[in-house]
Amino acid sequence: MRTDGTAAAAGEGAPARHAVVIGGGIAGLAAAHRLLADGLRVTLLEAGPRLGGKLLAGELAGAPVDLGAESVLARRPEALELARAVGLGEALQPPATATAHLWTRGALRPMPRGHVMGVPGDLAPLAASGVLSAEGLARIEAERELAPTEIGEDVAVGEYVAARLGHEVVDRLVEPLLGGVYAGDAYRISMRAAVPQLFEAARTHASLGEGVRALQHRAAAQQAQQAGRPVFSGIDGGIGRLPQAVAEACRAAGARVSTGTAVRELLRTAGGWKVVTEAGAIEADAVVLAVPAGPAARLLDGLAPAAAAELRSVEYASMALVTMAFRRSELPAAITEGGASGFLVPPVDGRTIKASTFSSNKWAWAGADPGLFLLRTSVGRYGDEGDLGREDSELVDVSLRDLGAAVGLAARPVASTVTRWDGGLPQYPVGHLARVERIRSAVSALPGLAVCGALYEGVGIPACIASAGRAADVVKATFAGVGAQGTA
């Protein structure tokens, strides 16, 4: 990271340009880190009491836990590169196990291999798993008799897959997998935005099954080239360590990083920007908005009303994570033996929890205490958030009830905590990418302003970091006098 305080566009000996990043989630922190590397002075302002957004490290019964996101997609480079840049390279570690199950049709069943986000290509492992009924399997086979379907500019994942392969595939495979990422409804989620590789396969092949098999062949070739590289990665002690490490690196490079500092207004000036907080105004050459749609819309109301209107139409899903610590000796073999990483729950089965992660199996660091076992459940998805009105103790109880039915758990936890993520996950309905382009187009009319975060390029950590890099490129191009938001 450059710390000489010179920006390329400022000229030799001139003061470095000043950028203000509004929002201290992983996207805002990554944007600040990148802008510092580009030679800018940076101020980061976070309205809440802490940094990290949906990444949160905690402790339960004396053991470290992740109370938010727990892993990153390791076959995208952005998150791993950032972790290494801030000194966490040696702490990166793959899951100790990735043996997941589905709790469906009254039993815990192995997650079948040979699928793309639940859409099957190879029927043999799917049939062996028992996830689908005989009728559901026959419906998949019948796709070969269907004429090709015109997919258009976008389509809902569930709508298209159900039309081609039947509702069982969507309800028992696609829904729980997509729900684990977006806490959303597969019948509303954009295929083009959420599963772009599947969208392209559907556009270029006569049948969906044929397209999935082509994707699998391609993936197999890539895996052969990347032998030994895990699909996912965590961090020893929890992925929630990443935001603090980035913040410390930013401070060490000269950034001012403030929490509890809400931005009340954003104003254009003759020379750039004025960021108004309760403590006063901050002059800036550039601003990066790394906040959810609602706060972004409020700040853009008078500056880019078209962008603000689009942002206000973005919907979010809420969820809660119930993290529990048990005495290992009191747990059933279905949890402690066999190395299962946990299970997903299709909404069609009518359970309260939508997933459970056996953390002490999945992560070596979470299983370090031989007498303690950590696991967590998640509750709440778009359109089904009624259970989130329950008290924390009730959420623990309903989680235990479902775990008892799924794996025979009868023990009470020695400690538990509930983490609520209200409005935590932006939804990606059909047309989402077009909406994002309209937002960026409207913002591009304001030189020195950029946006980033989970609603633009994906909700995963690498995607958020990539959107931060794109925002930094917009700022850099603005200073060079050659760029705009839509061309970054």
C-alpha cells in the first residue's frame, strides 16, 4: 500500500486528493483500503457503533464464533487477496468438511452432487439421495421432450427451472441453496443476476439439463487446473476478523476511520463535495457511498433523484442467526460423527429453521475445545419473516425443536446468542441488473461520486470487495479526467 500521500492526478508535490467513504461494512473498508493504495487521503465514516457490517466476530462459552458471514468463495480472488494484504494470509483455512445434507421429506438426506445451484445435470446421485420423489425424477427426464424455451433478457430462476424440470427441483433443491445465499424466494430471484452461468447455459443450449452438463464439464476442467484449491475459505478465529484487520491497515496508512458518525447530508461544491455530519462538515474531492439502498437514497435525493428512486425500490430480507454451544458428550452421533457440516431446509417442508451449520465440524478452529461443540441455525427468509418477531429465547427453543426432529438433539445449550440481521440481504429480482445500471448511470453524472456494496454485484464477500474496487476505479478515473461510473 502506498503511504507517500501523493495521488497521480494531484501532481508531484501537490496535496493528495481526499476521498470520504460513507459506510464501514466490508465494501466500504475495502474501498478505503484500495483508495489508500491509489495514493489518496481517506476518511471513512460509519454511522453505527462498529465496523464490519454483516461480518461479526464474537465469543460464546469462551470460544470464538462467527455471528455473521462465515466463509468466502475461494475461487474468486478478491477476498483472499484482501485478507493477505492485511496480514491474515496465514490464517486462511478451508473447511474441515463440506459434507452437507438436506432435511427434507422427513429425513436428513445427502446433498446430491452434480448440480448447479440445485439444478441437476447427473440424475444418478440425485436419485440415490432420495431428495426427490419418483414423480419428480420422471419430470426431469421428460425435459428432453420439451421444445426450447425463449429466455429473454432475464427470468426468475424458479420460474424457468420449474417450467423445464418441474416444481420439485425448485422446491427441494434450488430454494434451499439460493435461500442460503440471498434469504430470498427462488420464484422471484433473477437468474441473470444470481446464477449468471446458468442463465448463459439456458440461452445457449436446447435443454436446461444439457446446459448444466456443459457447465459441469467446464467446471471439472477448471478444477483439474486448480487441484488442491478449496471452493470456500474461512479465517482462523472467524471471517469476522477481516473487517478489523482492514480497518487497522487503513489507520496504519493514515486513514481516519470513525464509528458513530452518521452523515446527514451530501452536497456538491465548486471543488468537489461537502459531507455534513452532526460534528461538522468535511470537504472532499470524492465520495464513495458504501451503504444500503435506504441511506444511499436519502443522501442522493437532491443530487440524483432518479438514482434515489431506483434505490428506494430495492427490497431486503431479514434473518436471525441462533448460535449455541453444547457439551460435546451430550450430542447425538448424527451431529458429532461422520463429519457433516450441517444441513439446509427447503421452505416447502414447513420448518422454522432454514439451515443449521455444525461449526465445530466445519471449521478446525471452532472445534479446538474437545469438550465443547458449536452450532448455529438461521431463521427468516424473504416473505417468511414472521418468526423473527419472537423473543431470543423463543428462537433458541424453536431451533432446538427442529434440531431434535432433524438429528435427535435433546440437550440444552450451555450458552446461546441470537444475532438479528434486520434488512440484511438485498433481493435480486428479475430486472435487478438493469436497475443497477440505471443507478450507476444516474450517479455517473456526478463526477467524483461512486457507489458500492451488496446490492450491486452480488451479496457475497468477494463480490462486495469487487464492487469496492470498481468504485475506487471510478474515483481514480474521475481524477484522471477520463472516466465515469458507467465505464469503470
